[in-house]
Amino acid sequence: MQPIKADPLWDEGISTFLLGEYEKRQVPLTINDLQGFANDQAVRVGDILETLFLMAIYGKWVYTDVEGNEQKLDEKALDELYAKGRLTQEDVQAFNGVWAPMT
């Protein structure tokens, strides 16, 4: 009997796409990159950020602020981000650092 695999905690399609883009570029992804991906792929930038947040929470990706400091993200921060509903441009710009897979 094979063990039951739990559903992924984040959107696997988005996470695979982001990893592919990172591997192609070999540089951390910026909020401008994420907004471009959202437009090109017809996905909400909020869905991309949620995926990145969850991957950061579970140690798969890391967010570094504009000053170069790695930021520890948690579910409380994700909940606060979505407390108002859909993300505004101001909400998105609050994450003007960079995202990269954990090495």
C-alpha cells in the first residue's frame, strides 16, 4: 500500500511556473516580474503572492526586502495581507524586495 500524498499547500501550477522563470533568469524575482507574469498568464498577482508566501512559510522560497534582509513570513502575515479582500497596487508594492527558491 502506498502512502497517501497530501494535497499541495499552494498552487502547483504557479509554483512550477515561478521556479522555471527563476531558473531561466538565474536572478531573484521582483514584484515587477510577478506583475508581468500575472498579465502574461492571466493570473491574479494576488494568487502568485499567496503561492510565494506559502512556499516561504514552508521553507521552499525566501523573501528578501529591498535592504537585503531575509524576511520571515508566517500565516499571520498572509492573513493580514488578505484581510481587506483583493490586493491593491499599494498592497503589492509593499513587497518590493525579491523572491528566490531556498538554497
